[in-house]
Amino acid sequence: MKETYQNACADSPEGVYETTDGGAGMSENNRNVIEIAHLTKQYGDKRAVDDLNLSIRKGEVFGLLGPNGAGKTTTILMLLGLTEPTAGTALIEGLDCARHPLEVKSIVGYLPDNVGFYPDMTGRQNLRFTGQLNGLSGQELEDRIDALLERVGMSEAADRRAGTYSKGMRQRLGIADVLIKDPEIIIMDEPTLGIDPEGMRELLNLIRELSVEDGRTILISSHQLHQIQKVCDRVGIFVEGRLIASGTLSELEEQMLRDGSYLLEVNVHPCDDKLLGMLSRQEGIEKIQKEGNTLMITSKQDIRGQLTKFLGEKEYTILHLHQRGGDLDEIYRRYFEKAGQSDERNSYEEKKKHGWRHRGKDASQGADRA
Amino acid sequence: MSFIALLGPIIGLALGFDAVNSERAGGTLNRLVSQPIYRDSIIIGKFLAGTAVIAAIIYTMGIAIGAVGVIVAGVKPSGEEVWRILVFLTFTVVYVAFWLALSIWFSVVCRHAATSALASIALWVFFAIFMSLVSSIIANAVYPVGDDYHAMINSYNNYTLNLSLNRISPYYLYSEAVSTIMNPTVRSVNIVTMDQLVGAVSGYLSLGQSLLLVWPHLTGLAALMLIAFGGSYIGFMRQEVRAN
């Protein structure tokens, strides 16, 4: 099992372990605030997080992407010192998260997935309680609560009982709750889950603002790519406890192209079997899949020019031609596919991991559809 | 008094049965543990807050009812009687706090509030109703008293074993202790032979002597309470935080 994963990692050059060299000689606003080295968490005989290496620079928005059950939440809990790592270390601002959880928690704001509030207290009272737990009091606390409620657009609902809030309102109150302690680092676990598009837009704007205007470092975990893509400076793709790739979007894209396969989306008229037959005899085309009226063509190199010419000669009309790749969705799908394949191979050898395989596959299919 | 022994636990159970798991289910526990506070303070706070509420309820109720009694009956209680009542109330607080700690323990262990409520109620019913049955069955099996011969040899041992087993139950422990405290004519909580009674002068026990008689009961109750709380403490500290 282990070996194939290492292969998968080796397939995606550089990028993956580009992280650990950071520390020395970096300027103040470019230093690493989160350093994770060889972090491992074992639950029974399942490795939730497996030898994770990652560093996040100050002021950066980092997206931790992966399917459900990939170990994202476990990683976050270890960062907060809420779960003890089996091996390896996680440092935040030079503090060991497992040894100094209190210091870490006072500079890190954590927005859990499915954040909850005491239903019989108002939003304001909930915030006040969190503020008091962080040692704030008096006028300073009240002023901060007002400012934050204003900022997340909850001023009007602040004096209603939190039990009456909608999911989106809870999420916004959650962000205010995180900001009460004025954290340097914000960790959000699936912040986009179950929010309507309008709320999503507001949330993403807010995240941008927190990063750009306030200079906070933000770590977002998610399995929803599109939203995250818009706000992240760098992303890491996390599958079954392993970070299989990390870097900026363009870096990931580059990595992928170097892997040497292109996916072309073509829509032609008329779309008949004869065409399929002809295309499959064409040189350079590896695989053709038909999805409705759209042909998905996999090839080793860029065949757009060649294909247009060919179709033109045969008097087919091209309705749509799109080179896939470059968007996170595609990158994500590709990496999942890789992980999924190595999984499938393994499942013959190891019956135990049966459950995993399905999960991995489902997730990659989900990514396909998205 | 047996009324309080039977129904007092309800207060403890009601305060504690969803202490931790409702926070877990509501997503507030996650938020709480990510604040810069020690994790112990959460569980200790829950226990102490519950105990404070219990103490407030029991002392005010006890004193209020006592006052009503004084007004209605017109009998002025002596200093020692007042002390007896205070000691009795203290016993009650410890007893109910035990049930609170126990239900907090269940709320740490069980995922759902309903499960922990049912589990603690089951235990409560067992101790209040079935424990005496079980202990007499065991005592009769170990020291049979079926016929005259056996009854003659075994009855002392039978009774002692029965009593010891019963005393495992906090319900019995509490009932025995408070009836001794509130009734100065109770001179012994164990079996007394005729030999021992020879030459004894019948009279009231002073408060100090009554206390001496049930001191083991108090320590036993306090120990049970601490064990239950220790269990919930350890359980909570070792538990994963994640909600799902």
C-alpha cells in the first residue's frame, strides 16, 4: 500500500515536498507561521494522517482539499492541540501544538464545521461568552462585539436567540466568534458547507478581506473546489491522509501537464458513430469517451489544431471545443483518479481496505460531476 | 427522608444527563475547546456548577420547610436539632451530587442525551428498588436460612452479608445515614447481639456520637461521588473532540 502511494507522489514532481525548506532567510511577512513535519495520526489500524509535511506562510490563504474522510479535520485538530499526533510535530508560530495548546489556541481561531451556539442565548450573549473565555471584558469587549456583528452583517439578528438562526447566520456568527479573539491565524473546517450561493459569495468576500486587509493567515479545509479556488493562494490536495500535491494553482497545472495527458472536450454536429470510428483511428488519440453529445478525448499532446483541421475536412461543424485542465476541478479530478487507481490495484492485495476504495472512488466521481 | 432518597437523584440526573453530549451534538463543544482554556475546566465547571445548584436547592428547601414547621408547630428547635438538620442537608447534597457526577459520566460516554438519560435512570431504579432484592438473594444463597438448623447458624452472617451488599448502593447508604442523623434513638447501624445490650442505658445519642456512627457512610458517599466524577473526568479528557 505504502509503496504505491509513494509512486503516486513521485509522479507529481517537486511541489509535493517543496515545503520544508522555507524557514531560513525569509523576510518578516513571508515567514512560515504553520510548520507541519512528518505529522502522523493512527486510529486503530487506519492511518488518518500519514507523514504530512506542510508549511503555510504568513498572510496566505491555504486551501486543504480532499474528499470526506481524508484526514483534514484530524489534521486541524492536531494543529489546535485537541488531538495528540502519533508521530511528528506541528508548530504554529514556533509553538509545538501538542505541548502548548493554550498559547496556540489564543492566537488561532477555529471555525468548526457545523458550528453551534447555545440556543437559548442570543447571538450577542454567545459572542460575549467566547470573549470572556478569551479574557476580554467590559467596554472593550462590547465594542468589539458590535464591530464584529456589523462586519458579518448580523447586527439586526444579534439580539435574537441563537436557536432561531439559519445555517448561514450561524456560519456568519461563527466567523464573528472566531474574530473575537483577534487571531493571527484562522482555521476553517468546511466553511462553505450548506450555504446558499449568496451567502457563499459574502463568505468568500469576507475571507478575502480577512486575508488582504487584516493580514491574517487562513487555512481552509474543504471538499468543494470551486468556492475555494476563488480565494486560495495555494492549495494542497489531501487524499487518504497524504498530501499528494501542493502549490499554487498554476504550479499544480504545470505539474499536471508534465504528467502528459490532455483532455479535450468536443461537441460536434452531427455526432455519429462513424465519426467515433474515424477519430479512434487518428494518431495521438488515446481514449474517447462519449458523454451525451460531448466527446471527451484523451491524448498525449495538444491535438486541437490537428483535430479542427480533420473535422473541417470531413465537413463536421464544431460547436464547442475546450481544453480541460487549469481549473482546480480538473486538477482535483486528476489527482483523485491517481489515488483511486492505486487504491484499486491495492484492493486486490488487501481486502481489509475495501471500505476505503469505495470512498475514494465515490469522491472522485463526485469531483467529476462537480 | 426515604422520599428524598428515592427522588433526590432525579435532580442530579436532570442536571447532568446531557452535560457533555448535548454540547457535542450542538457543535458548541468544538467551539468551547478551541478557546484558550484548559480542558479540565470544562468538565470541572460542569460538575461544580451542578453541585452549586443542588446545594442551593437543598439548603433553601430544607431551611424553608424547617421554618414552616417552626411556624406551624410553634416548637422552637434546640441548637443541636438545627445542627442535625444541617448535617442531614449536607448528606443530601453529597448524595445528589453523586448522581450528578454519575449522569455526567454517562453523558461523556454516550453519544445521545437519550441514551445517557435512560442509562442513569436504569441505574437509579436498580439501586432504589432492586438492590435490596439482589442482595437478599445473594445472602440467602451464601448463608441459607431455610430451616431452623441453618437459620440458627447462619442468620447472623446472612444478615451481615445482606447489609454489606446493600451498602454498596448509595441509596441504602444515604437512607441509613440520614435516619441515624435525624433520629437520636438510633444507637447502632449494625446488628447488635443481646450480649452487647446487657447493661446498656437507653438514652439519646448526642450529635457527635450519631455522626461518629455514620462517618463511614459519609466518606463512602463522598468516595462514590469522587469515583463517578473521576470517571467522567478521565473519560472526557481522553475523548476525541470531533463531533461525528
